[in-house]
Amino acid sequence: MTITLPTKDQSQDLVDIIDFKWLLAKDGFRVHVERLQSDPAYARDCLDKADASPRDAVRACAARLRARLGLSSV
């Protein structure tokens, strides 16, 4: 059996996604991690909700994650 370990970038992506999940949870929104990674429309919807957050930390995390995932805010 061959085990493939995530690269440093993949690990950081996951850390950013988990941070995002918990930050957005405080705003009352649930984030499905696997779907966020595989469904661009769902990811944009979550990121748009975060962009509307009154909290700077949520908006900043969303901006970092949007850039890492290559999703525009259009």
C-alpha cells in the first residue's frame, strides 16, 4: 500500500479551510469542508456570506481562502 502525504501547500489549504469553517460558524453558518473543496458554486456562496460578515477576521480569512482556491468574488 502506498500512502501519499499532503504537501505543505495542501496542508495549509486545509488549515485555512478549517479556520474558515469555525469562524463562519460563529456567524451562524455551517460549512461542509469536503463540499467547499469540490463544489466551486458552494465555495463561492460560503465566501460571499463571509464577505458580508461584520467581523474583520472572517472577511480576512475568506479573502485568503478565496485567493488560495482561485475563486473570484464576481
